[in-house]
Amino acid sequence: MSTKTIRVQADLLATNKQVAAEIRRELRSRGILCVNLLSSPGSGKTTLLEALADRLKDRIRMAVIEGDIETERDAERIRRKGVPAWQITTGGACHLEARMIGKVLGDVPAAIDFLFIENVGNLVCPASYDLGEDLRFVLLSSPEGDDKPAKYPQAFLSADCLILTKTDLIPYLPFDPARAAAEALSIKPGLRVFMVSALCGDGMDALVEYLVEALERLRSGRA
Ligand SMILES: Nc1nc2c(ncn2[C@@H]2O[C@H](COP(=O)(O)OP(=O)(O)OP(=O)(O)O)[C@@H](O)[C@H]2O)c(=O)[nH]1
Ligand SMILES: [Mg+2]
């Protein structure tokens, strides 16, 4: 990579960081907890959000910003749950950037508790872009293999929580959740680990409890 390319990349990330900081300030002033979901395509991000919508409804208000290269499909899935959702289509870019979130932010209702951002399915590029979130979740599904944290370290290093998804499939796969968690923890000590089957509901209560506690901390200024 040439020095010029490296400089342009560094400038881009610095600008992104500034915009992300403004978004974070704005959302915190509204008392909204923002969570950025990262994973490979198909790890279960939208299914997890659908399951959260089912569990949080009548109790907690959420909204979702969806990121994909093409189609409105994920936003449509979320809207079918009665949750407001906006679709950002990047037209080829493999990650969301803070300025894209900034464009949608004005439409997000003030009276919500959680804003979830589903990043473009990709375990590499999204890790470098702060979107103004308070929490970053990295998802790893059992069919992907338990060797992925060391192969894609930045995603795990930048995350607050590791969500091991599709745990209902573990009996049929050579996937060792303890190995995946230990490898991720060796990259990012202190990472919170959850094991979830969004389809069956296993592990969802613990995740919801964690989110609600994080919201309470944010609102009491202890975030
Ligand atoms: N068995 C099982 N399948 C699941 C689970 N969660 C998601 N899936 C399936 O995995 C597939 C992909 O799920 P999505 O939620 O669309 O994955 P995604 O991460 O949002 O995918 P992209 O948006 O394309 O990156 C779907 O066929 C889901 O039904 C789970 O807990 N168990
Ligand atoms: Mg999705």
C-alpha cells in the first residue's frame, strides 16, 4: 500500500470517528442506547433482532437501521415485527460508515430506548468503522466454525460482546463453543459472551437482561 493510500485511509477513519462521536453524543442526550451488530453474512443478525423485537415488545421501544449492499429485505423483516426500520443500501460498499447513520438519525423517533444497527454482513471491514454505538456485538454462528476469532481478530477486539448464535445446531456440528469463546477472550479479555438460539429462544433472557441493565447504566450516567 502506498503512503498516499495509507494517508487517505487514515483521514477517512479520522473523519468517520468525528461523525461517530457526534452521533453518540446526540443519542446519549436522547437517552437511547445504540448497539452495532457485526458478523459474516448469514450468522443470524436479523433473526436475533426479530427475536429481540418479540421479547421487548410492550416493554421496551426499539428501532433498527439495516445495512446491506442491496435490497430492503432485512428492513421489511423488522417492520413486520412492528418495529420502525430504515434500510441503508451501500450499492457495493462492504460496511456502514457514520455519515450514513447520520443521514437517517433525524427520522429516528426520540421516544425509543434502543437503536440497533445491523451492519453489512462482513467480519472484516465493519470492524474499523465506529458508528456512534455504545455497544458492539460480534456474532459467530456455530456452522461458521470455532476457529474464526483468531482469523478475524479485529472484529473480536473491537467488540463488547460475543454472541455465539445458532446454538441449537451445535449437536450436529464439530463446533466447540468453549474453544470459540476462549480464543475470542484471548484477543479481547473481558468480552461478554452469550450463547443464543434466536430460533428456539435459548439464551435470549440473559441477553435481554444485559441490554436492559446497559440502558439503565446509560440513563443514570454510569455508561
Ligand atoms: N438453526 C438456526 N438457524 C438460524 C438461527 N438464527 C438464524 N438462523 C438462520 O440463518 C439464516 C440467516 O439468518 P439471518 O438472520 O438472515 O442472518 P444475517 O446475519 O442477518 O444475514 P445477512 O443480513 O445476510 O448478513 C436464516 O435461514 C435463519 O433462519 C438460529 O438460532 N438457529
Ligand atoms: Mg440480516
